[in-house]
Amino acid sequence: MLKRKLIDLTSQREGKLTAAQDALLADNQEEYRNRMDEVRNLNAEIDNVQALLAEQERNVVAPAPTAAEARDMAEERAAQLRSGHEVKFSAAELMRGLKNSIIVSGAIAQPTGAGTEVRDGLGQTTLLDLVSVQDMTGLGGWEEPYAIADQTPAVGVPATVGGTARQATDPTLGVAQIKPYEVTVTSFVDRNIARLSPVAYMEKIQAMAMRALRNKIAALILLGDAEATHVMYGMINGTNKAGTSIIQTIAAPKSGAVGKIDENFLNDLYFAYGNGYEAGPAARLFCNKADLKAWGKLRGTNEKGRLFSVTPDAGAANRGILSDGGMLVPYLLDPNLTAIEGGTGACVYGDPMNYLLGLFGDYTVRVDESVKAVERMFTILGDAVVGGNVVVDKGFVVGQV
């Protein structure tokens, strides 16, 4: 497979770079040149494979089934579910589902009074709408190389440095690992759902399973897993293959032993992100609702005006703009983060595209009629294997107490 080839090429490149560095330090110029030629050849191969993969991903993910195809597919899958069998959704379908809340679209086969949408009160945007998603079906893992430090060119007067070995200017590279991690979801629904038309029945099952999966994966993206040694890393603890942190942390303001949002904290987060050339135009703030409220309550010394204004987005209740009158910072509320204000929590600032979520294979859904039989409930069981990590050096700034 192309993805496995890409991993192999990347691993070879790392080995050649290490050999080139050793040769240069040993002043073996011929060996150094040979290894660097091999690196350049591998770079070209990697670029070709990445370009082909990008085109394949575009073709796989973009097309959605037509209304007629979706209806036929839903009816077939509904029949499988009703007969007690599992239904599998491919990684491409799952990617559409994670981005669009449900997988199958199309009209209901027969008019009914039952809704197929799972209503959660107000419209929401989740991390799954914002992060990078990659199909990793068939792989045992993924290694994403990233630059920790760019090359720093050496300089000198030609007459002085002529005839001498030039100083090494190699970039510093790291590898972010993405490993498979199992996620299971469980939802309950009244058994009267079986009275719906096949398409409506299928859409309801999908929507409930997908919503539960989305919520759990969103929490994993932020916080990572709870394993003693992390398998799936989150935005607040991204770590590379060498065990070095990929994220940057700063201390949140405190009042005694607990956090206290102050007027300088947002500014500190904003300017801690990015390198010396940029401040991260696509970055946003991820925080608990209590912390957003604390920012909104801050007053100037004259007690007459708010220091920060909170402008919610009309299309999604959990996002908006936090502004101090000049600096505009998009925010996204997430209850998976513990509040800093009055507690010992954290918030995150960065571009969500700096996080890569991997989908390892099919997502399976089945309906069990026995678990809650007395309550006359169906149990919807979903199983998926995902993984994730931060893939850009200092891709997120974590402010924590």
C-alpha cells in the first residue's frame, strides 16, 4: 500500500540523515555527500507518494452517495441490523460522518412522524470539524515527520573559510507517532424505533452511534487517553517518538492554589504560539465555559468597562470571538477541559489542523435487543479504532495551573 511505502521511505530517510550527520562529524566528506544524495532521492520519492496519496484521499472522501444510492444502502443495512448482524462503515464513510454528523443522506422512504435527527439543543461545532483526518486502514501505525528547527546557514568570508570544512547546518527533525486505539460507544433508544421506515430507522441508528463516537473522539483529541503510557495523544500532551513534548506550555495565572484568569493571560497565549516570524493566524482558543465567563467579567481599573468582549457565533452556540478591543481570538468551548478559573485546569491555543486524527479501518455498528429488554430499549453498540497526535512542533500552547 502507498501509506506503508510512505512510512518505509520516511524511516529510510531518517536513517540516511543520521548516517550523513555521523559522516560529517567524522569529516568523511565523500560518505557525507553519498548519504545526502540518497536523502535527496528519497525526498523526491516521498513527495511523489504524498502527492498521489493526497489525490486519492480527495477522490475517496469527497464523493457522497446519491439520494437513490443512499436509500438503497440504508435499506440494506437496516435489514442487517434488524436481523442482529453488524453493519460496517468504511473509513471514507466514517470521515464524512465525523465531519457531517451523519453518514447517509437522502430522503426518508416513507412519510412518518418520527424525526431522524438526534437533537442536542443548540448547534455545535466540535474538534472533529476542525482537525486533520487521515485514512490509515491496514496500517499498524503511522509516523509523521516534522521539523523542530530549520537549517541555519553558515556564513563566512570566502578567503577565511576557503579550504576548510563548513559547519553542519542540518535541520532538527522529529517523528510524531500515531498508534491505533480502540473506541467503543453505547447508546440506547426505545424499541419502537423499529416501526420506522427502513431509511429512517437506519439514519436514527447511525446518528446516535455517530454522535456518541464524535463526543468521545473529541475528548481524546483534547486530552489524549488515560493510559499510564499514552497510546493516543491529545493537544495538551502531544509527544514525539523520542519522548519529547511537541506542545508548549505556559503557566496560567493563579490566586493562591487555584487558577485566576487575568487581563494578561490571553495575550500571553497569543504571543507564545508560533515562531519568531508569525503569530498563528489560523489558531483559536479551546477553553471551558467558566473560563470564557471569567474573561468576560474582567473590568478595567475604573470598574466602568469590560476589558474583553465575547461575541458568540450565530451558527454555533459553542464558538465565537473573544476580543480585547484590538486582538481578535476565535474560541471554541469544550467541557472536556477543566476550568482554570477557581480550579486547576487548562486551556489550549493553536491551529487545530496541527493535530492529525487517524482512522484505522472500518467502523462497526450493531443493535442488541437483550441488554435493556425489560426497559424495552435497543442498545446501539459501535466499535472503531482511531489514533492521533500533534504533528507540528509547538503546534499548541497549553496554559495550565
